[in-house]
Amino acid sequence: MKSIRYKAATVRWSCSVARCDQPRMCRVRLLLLCLCVLVAMTLTLALSLANQHPEEFDLPPKPPDLIKDKLNHQPGKPTVAQVKRLISQVNWERLWYFQLRPILIQRQPGSRGSRAVRKHIFSQLDSLSAGWSVEVDSFISETPRGPVSFSNILAVLDPMAPRRLLLACHYDSKLIPSDASEPQKVFVGASDSAVPCAMMLELVTALDAHLKKHKQLMSRVTLQLVFFDGGEAFEQWSPTDSLYGSRHLAEYMSSIPHPPGSEQTTLLNAVDLLVLLDLIGAADPMFVNHFDNTARWFDRLIAAEKRLHTLGLLSSHPKEQRYFIKDMNMGPVEDDHLPFLQRGVPVLHLIATPFPSFLHTMEDTADKIHRHTVENLTKILVVFLAEYLRL
């Protein structure tokens, strides 16, 4: 910084302070001298401040405009080579044997099976290098069967990021009594929703290296996984007997300031988009967009399916658009997105339409899962996540 030197002026007085023939004039001159010194000091300070950089003052950062930022968010555009590298990381054997198989058990809320699946999800996320922050959101709620303990699983890549993309499913299974003639046969809910859980685990495993780099760059949008507990009704579906985990989490997130200390915004405001997976696994599913305000993100899924088909990266996929159908209204479906939708969170609801024929029956088992469909949809979602997060 260029230094500025001021040469002190020599002031000669025609009178002394001790003996002054004109005392009033002497006082005036003394005041003028003090004023000149004050002006000089002020100018020096002003010039010094003008040459400082703003970051040297430790000014608090400008708070993010969460609503404006999410509305203006633009996806990345991976090249063909990048898409091929991303897709090559999806591993069906890993998804089937290591991600899905341990979930294909009875897993009602509060049960031993539920705890086993929770431990499995923790273990899978803990094995990744990206460094996920994983916690359990436990609570007790009244049900038609009395008080029940529920546990949502929350995994956030970077808890301090201003905004979040939520990828979610429910991991509990519906309570369906076994047939007296086949007591050993239990309901495992393969498509409802063991497969979506396994797909989510495979997605973050395939993208592990990219997500690790994304976190290190402290990007403004991070990824959060949510495995809801208590998605199913215990008896008859109703506003109070269903969606236990999602109702609790939406209320909880709406009460947590974000960024920390904020008085205007909460964790719920930080959610750019909630992508909910449900009833996935049967052959030839169809997905439609249920909400106008997320149409542009549904269009990205359509584009990803077409692109991967053109590149020959999808199996048993005879035409370029098979799964994601535009401009078809099938009506809204009550699911775990509802408590978030009611609080203004944009939603992309990826639920197979129409529902699988074996829904809520003992036939919803591993043998009903269509390998190529699940693998293809996982690849499409890999591209979607890579675009949204700009990996």
C-alpha cells in the first residue's frame, strides 16, 4: 500500500502565549491550528480506509436468499464421456446382494427387523469415503396399536451447506399377518420400499468419489438422504394412521433455524427439491409428473432416459422414452411427500403408476423384481443427481 507522508508545517507566531498583546487573536490562531491538525488526521484515516480491501474487515457474509437461489438453480451439463464414466460405476451385483438383500425382511416400526435394517443402512453409508453425517430421528407416536417408537434415518453430505436436495423413501414394511397355512411366509415389501432403499444406497456408492469432491468444494447445494419410518398405516389409512415419520420430520425441520442462527429461514426452507421414490421394482413401470412447479426437473429425467438410450447404456430398453411420461395426469397420490408439500417444499414424486399388481400382498418378493428396470432407473437417477449437484 502506498504510504502518504505529510510534512509538518513550521508555524511562526507573532506573539507568545505568555506575553501577547492581542490575547483574543492568539486564541483564534491556536484554534485554527488545532482544526488544521484534525482535518489532516481525518484525511489520513480516510485515505487509509479507502486503500483497504473489504475482506480485511471480517464483515459477516451476506445471508443466502434460499427461495431465489432454488428457483434460479441450473443443472450441469455432463459430456458424453462424463456420462459414460458415471454410468460405469453402477453395479447391479452390489445393489442386489449387498444393498437389497439385507432389507428383504419384516421391518415394522420398533421391531428387531427395523433395527437390523437401520444398522445395515448405517454400515453402508459409513463405508463410503465421502464422509456422511448420519443420525437417527427417533420419536414415539400414538397409533391404533398404542404408542410405537419410530426412527427416521437422516444422512447429510454437508450439514453446513445453505441448500439441500432431498432423496427419500420409506424403509418400514406394512404389517400384514401371515397365512395360517404358510406361517413362515412373511411380507417383505420388495417394491414397497426395499428396492428404493437399495437404489439410494447404490446411487451414493456409485457417486462416492464425486460426492467427496463435491463436499470438499463446499458447494452451495448438498445431498441429503432420508429413510422414513412409519410410512405405512397400521390399520386403515388416514391422516393420523400413516406417514408417521414424514409428518414428524417435516414439523421438526420447520422449527430448526438454517443457516444456524437465522431468524427468517429454517431447514425446510433449505430444501430445493424432495425426490421421493416408492413402489419401484416391477417390470415396465410408468412415472408421471404430479406437480407443475417441478416440471422442469421431471423433464431432466425424460432427457436423461433419452440420452442413455441413444448412447446404448440402458438394457432391455426398446424405445427412447419408456419410463417417464410427460403430459399425463394420473392424479395425486398420498405418500411421504405430503407433509413437505403442504409446507411449500417442491416435490418430484417417483411412484410407479399404476401400482404394481402385487402391492400389499405376500407376492411382493425378490422374484418380482425386474433387474433391467431397477438397473436402468438407477442409471437415470445417477445422471439426474450429477446434473443437479453439478458433480
